[in-house]
Amino acid sequence: MLAACFPQWASSGALFDLNFEGVPGADFLRGGYSNSGQPFVCPDASNPDCNIGSVPDPDTTTFLHERVGGYWHLIIGDPSEGFVQETYTPIKNTWLSNSGGHQPIFFRFDGNLEQWSGNGWDPLEFNNKTFGPDNVSFSGNGTGDPTKVIMRQVLGAGSLATTSDRVREWNCDAGQFCQEFLKSDFDYKPVITQQFDSDNTNSFFEINMSAIDYNTMSTTGTIINTLVITDPDMPDSDRVNPFGANLITPDSSAFDMAVDSDRSNANAGRYTYTAGIGWYDDGDGDGFYAFDPGQYDYEDIGINTDQMEMEWSVFFDPGQNSYGGNEIKCAVENLDPCNFPATSY
């Protein structure tokens, strides 16, 4: 049964705990100075770090932001709400992002919310595709260096196992579809797991690339792809095996990619990443920096690797998020900071 088919990372040798919890002893550093010295958890109207300017953020999504040694630790969402994401990224620059997107203005009392927001103004590029005269990607999605992040993301209703593992197993609730993205090491690729378990259907899909670094294209990840249908009305297979009784043939109520399909063309994990320069002064005197993103190269040369051409808005579900960025918040809520005049960069 698939219920016994556990992901290979259940007892992970992860560098950090990835159980969607704050770290004891962590602090928060802002602009080179410690404020209260404590991490902050939002929403919290009494905490200015949770506000937009001087007003509470109308988006009530839970998030925690803290500093753990030389890393930013960020948790967005809540496992009980069907979405949660946890990341660790090295602190390279106290304020500016090391991925692309709209350049923000900090340490200024003038300007408006768009300029302060950076790529948070329109992160899914509903209305803006590029920013500045150098036409950098407005959101910056997909431009970060994957070797500079540790990440775990879970979709779907479920709960964490009550164990002491650094990465506790995620148990998907019955009747739910769950997806997990786990990248527990900076230099190695992720594990992607999907599962669905209902009264009469049980499916499990996993691509494990966690033993493959970002310089290797020749190695294929481990793939598990199974489907079991336990509907009593499902007819048995009436196929006749012309090659003898010892040859395994698919049954109409079950599928296992390991024995029921030709895996010769599987190429999961066969890609590499080459880091770009990142932000740099192109010397044109316009006051804007240019951004050089890294490059993904795939064994399948037909795959589009241009992050600038992705349609990020298709990932937005208005039933789960009423806003999708500060630009929409301004249009819907008419927040005071939205009306401040812009300033030059």
C-alpha cells in the first residue's frame, strides 16, 4: 500500500530544522542595528514591522522573520491553513535582495509605497513586466541563486509527524491532495513529492534529486510514480500476456512506473545552474543598476529557461489571497502610504 511508501527525506540530514517553527535564541537585525532584538511574527498591529507605513497590513497571512546566525529565516503561512513555506538564505546585504526585480528605496522618509515595496509591489506581474530603463524583471521571480537557499514548502491539509527529526515527515490528511518541495542542502537539488489518498484512489509521485548538485546534468533523479484504485467495481485486467506468465503486465486497477512503463526517457534532475553577476552598475548614468540573472540549462533543449518570459500570474488563486501585492492593496484599500508622492532614485 502507498501509505507505507515514505519519502526518502523522512530522516533527513538537513543543515537546519525545517519544521515551520521559530529558532530559540534567534534575533532580528534591521539596517545594521538591532531593534527590539526579537524576531517578529505578523500580523501584529502593534509592531511597526508588520505594517505598511503607519497602517496595519490588510493581508493577514502569518509570517515570521528572524536572523539565525548568518542567515535570514523566513516562514510564510501556517501548516494548518494548507500552505506554508520556510527558507534560510545567507545574509549578504542587510537590506537589498540578491535576486532581481523592482529596486526598492530604503533609509528614506520621502517616496511612496511602490518605491518602498520593491518587487513586493506587483510580485506576480499582473500589470508590470519590467522595471527601469534596463528592463529587469519586475518581480524577480526565478532570478535567485538556488545554491543560496534552503527551502521547504507544503501545500494541502495535513500535519507534521511528532518525532524529533530535523525534517519531520508531513502526513497528508485523508481525501486531500498534498505537495511538498524540499531542498535541505544549499548545493543540491530538491525532492518534489505529491500524494493523494481517498476512499478508493491512492497515488504517490516523487522526484528525488537530492543527491545531484547544480553542476551535474548527467544524472537522473529517482522517480516513484504509483497509482492504486481500490474501487470494488473496477474490473480486473482482461489483457492476455502473449509473452508468457512470468512477464509483469499492468493491471487495470494499479500502475507502477517502475514496472509498467518505459523509463528510458526520464530526465528529471538533468539540468545545471550557472550563477550570473547579479546587480551591477552598467555605467550608463541613469541611476538604475542592471541585473544579470543566472542561467538554467536543461538536457531537454526544448525547455524555456528565460525567467523573464514566465507568466507568474497564473499561479495566483484569488480564493486563497485577496491581494497578490501592494499595488492591489492600494487599489482596494486606498492606504495612506499609497498616496505619497514619488521621489527620484
